[in-house]
Amino acid sequence: LKDLVGRGVSDLARVSRRPPCSVCGIVKRYLINVASIELGVDAVALGHNADDIIAYTFKSFMLQDLESIPKLGPKTESIERLAVGRVRPLYEVYERETLIYALVNRVPFVQDRCPLMPRKSLEFKIKEIFTDLEYSMPGVKLSYLKNLAKRLSDYPKPDIPVRSCSVCGLISSESVCSFCKLTEKVVGKALGREVRNGLRSLITNLT
């Protein structure tokens, strides 16, 4: 990230005065989308497991951010030239199952928690509650997720037109996308186009 933008997440968060998790989400989603478009893939597989999806969707429901829930289903569709679709192959796989698989098969992974993550976030508390529920009511997590997937179409869709960012040309709900706004605020210049070009060159060299 520092090679592309000149700043890390902590610096971006500090200067923009936004929560680190919010900044990380903006940057991560943008870079994944850019790389996917430049590679010409049909979809990108994300690593969210069952416990992650439960935490995010339940938090959205609690805060009545209902329009965010359909984005967290097993898959989302692509929008031509603007956004690559997402699939979540671990949608019904518990967090502990992914850990067991990694340990048994000696798959390397980062064991430390993100240093910028709040120690007692709402998502963390929701995970604890559902884990306790699972012990007393086995299968409640999968039941929640399967029913959620069936009812995603019942949730409201954002009443916001989809357009292309005037700077980088990728998906945005406004004239300038969140990533370009963030970089303009922090470094004084919207860097979306430069980041796209940088990733394109990197991908070309790797392939």
C-alpha cells in the first residue's frame, strides 16, 4: 500500500480522522476490485467464513443498515467495467473449521490480531454470543446463514445510481469514489488512476 499510495492504513486513518477499520475496508475493496478488473477475472473469491458473515449481517441488522445485508450473501454479481463480482466459498464454514484445516494441513497463516482492531468491537461480541448459542443449540449458525441466503432479495436495495468515478473510472455512488476522496483528503490528490496504472504494471510484470 505504501508503494502505491505512499501511506499505510494507520497514516490514512490518522490524517483523515476516520476509524482504521473503515479506511482499511475502503482501501482493501478498491485494490481487490482494481486487481480483479486488470486481471480480467469473472469473480473474486473472498475468505469470509460463517462467523464473519453472521457478525457483519447481524451488526447491520442491529444498526438498521439493511441495505448492506444483500452485499454479504454467498455471491454478488459483476457490473461491466466497474466492479467484479464476489463469491464466498466459506459462507457456511465455521471459523474453527478453517483453523483446524489450516493446522492439520500446515497452511501458513498470520496468528496475530490486527493491531488496529478494537479489542471489543461489536462484531467480536456478536461472534461470542453466537458461539455460545451454537454450544446450546447446535446448528443455529448454519440455520441463520441458510435462511439469510434465501431471503436476501427481501432486503431493500440501495436507492443510489451506480456510476463511474470521474477520476479512476471504477464503481461509485457519487461523482468521485470513496478511495479517490480518501487519498485526495490525505495526500492532496486523488490517486485512483495512478493506483490503477501501478497495479496494471505490476500485474503485467508478474504475468
